[in-house]
Amino acid sequence: MAKPITLSQLEELKRFNNNLSLYSSQEYKEYMADNALQMLNDIEFFGAFHRKLMVELGIYYFHKDKYDFNMINFIISNAVKHYEEQIN
């Protein structure tokens, strides 16, 4: 069973997602994606968003030179939308 997400966790997840959208270095985007993964782990370890992001980060680590972070950004955006609906 998932713990209810707090407003501060949701704001952090939004911040991680916004930072992935910025034109920043690949290492910084990797850092933000790892932080988002940890946040999703804290919220719901067996949740769909955590699993999807974990798989997508695995794909990223095998194809770093060609990866563009669109799918990671999409997964986190969907998680933000889902958790916003839970809070409202």
C-alpha cells in the first residue's frame, strides 16, 4: 500500500521534472532523474512510476551517448499529474 504523498514531496518531484527540461548538462539531468527515482521510491516502492523510471534509467545507462531524457521526463510528468490528483 502506498503512503499518501505530501505536498513537499510533490513540489520536489515537480522541481526534479522542471530541471530535467532545462538545457543543462547530461550529468545534471542524470542527477535529477536519480533524485526523482529516489523520491518515487520513498512514495511507493512497488508503484508503476517507480518501476517505469527504474527501467528507463537502466536503458539510459546502456545508451548514454544517444539518450535524450524525453521518456524519463514523460514518466515523471505523469507521476506529478497522478499525485496532484491524489492531493486535490
